[in-house]
Amino acid sequence: MRNFLDKTDNLSAMRLGIILSDANRQVVFANNYILELTGYSLDELIGHSCAIFQGPETNAEEVQQIRVAINSGKNYQGELLNYRKDGSVFWNELDITPIANSKGEIVQYFSVQRDITNKKQLENLAYYDNLTELPNRLLLIDRIGQAMTYVKRNKTILAVLFLDFDGFKAINDRHGHDAGDAFLVGISHAMSAVLRESDTLARLGGDEFVILLTEINQIADIAIPLRKLLQACNTAIPFNQHQLKASASIGCSLFSCDMGDQLLNAKSLLHRADQAMYVAKRSGKNRYHIFDEASDKEVNTPGQTH
């Protein structure tokens, strides 16, 4: 045990945390780095499970994956949002190894942990919009690529929606840029409320947004979410004594395995949706238009709110 403690002191100097738990997942040892990172004393951790670090924002699905892995005697590697004793959060990179005895029974769990909060913050700066905290163009392109792969594997349809507001400049001109920012934040919440968890809402910049509708089985299925989005975009956003309101024009491009054009990529789908959005604007605004991917012509009749 003395040699083990000496080694964990060296790991603390390397900014690596060590937690040793018993068969019941109760902490029996934590090194100095863990105590420094979490703000708990060793006495406060001994006899408790690592659930003591979890809080309302901790991903419950990820926690369940940890349980499934270690209960089956498998190693777990992943990332988890954890909480310090004072309630502040940090991102934890985990490597948990179940230790079995000669009979194959799990008797201990050995966990190596590392604070990756700074890494996560840098990722947020790189991949998320600073104002709305939505995915930005860089992350969106990656999400479209992933969605196209899903479509090919599951024989579904992907809809890429390019959305631009019809009166946003007037809001900025009349009420100032703070009002414009408040509108963008508020309207992004309104749009998010009518989307499914599997969908993606991203902001490209200004008043341009992109929505990915995934897991669509037939083209007719996109009419309802399109109408819901148009209605959401007509939501009045309060700012000081004013109600900020602007309609939206939406262009839509589609991707599926049987559309015959396998040269499409994320950028070309975005370009087609952008083209369709301009058709919607020229057709009277406050409506959507679906790009005809089969013939590469805008031949569909724009939809309009009712």
C-alpha cells in the first residue's frame, strides 16, 4: 500500500486523479489531485460513491453507460460533467477499470480522472455560436455529414432548412443592436421548442439559421415541422417595452439514398437550401420552398402559413 500511495502522489503531480472503490462502488481511496479538483476532503469521500460528484446537468445516459460497462466487467472511457463541493462544474475525463479476483468476481474499481474543462471551453468557442450558444457553421457541416451517413445506413431522408428572417434589419435599425441580439436569442428558443431532440438548430451568423430534420421516412413528413417553424418564427420577443417580431423565409433541400445524386455533400446541400430560401423570399416571404433535388431546379410551389 505504501508503494501505491507513493505512485499516486506522483500522479497528482502529473495532474491525474486516482480513485479506488470497493465492490459496492464506495470510495476507499482518493489521491490529492482529486481532493484539490473537487474540494472534498478524503473523509468526506470515503464510504461514498462517485455519484457525489453528479448534479442536475450531468448526463444521465452517460452515467447509465458507465454502470452497464463496469457491471459487465468492462473498462469504461468517456467524459462526464461533474460538480465540485461548492457547486461549480468541471468536465471530467474518466477511465474506469473493474478489478476481479481469482474467481472472476469484481472486488474493486480503479479510476483515473483528468480535468478537461479548459479543453471543453475551447471546443465551445470553436464549434458554438457565442450569442445563441447554438452550433456554428463548423459544427453544422460535421453534423450534416453524420446525418448523411445515417441516411445511407437507415434508408431515411434528411431535410436541410436554410432560414432567414424577413424583417430583422428593421429591428436593428429601429431599436438598436441589443434588441437585435435579444430577438435572435429569444427566437432561437422559440424554434428549439418545436424541434425534436434528434434535430439540429444552428446559427450561421446574422439572422441566418440552419435546421437539420433527421429520421424522416417520407417527404410528406416535413410539411408539419416546416409549418411549426414558420409559426415559431412569428413569435413576438419582448425587449424593454417593445414586442419584437419578424417573419421568416425557409429554403429546404433533401437528401436520400434513392435520389440518384450521390455527389451531394454538406456544402452542396446547404447551397441548395440557400437557393430555395431566396425563392421563398421572392414568392412573398413568410413561407417555405423545397428545392427539387432530382432535376436541380426550383419547381415546387412555396408553402405558406395558414
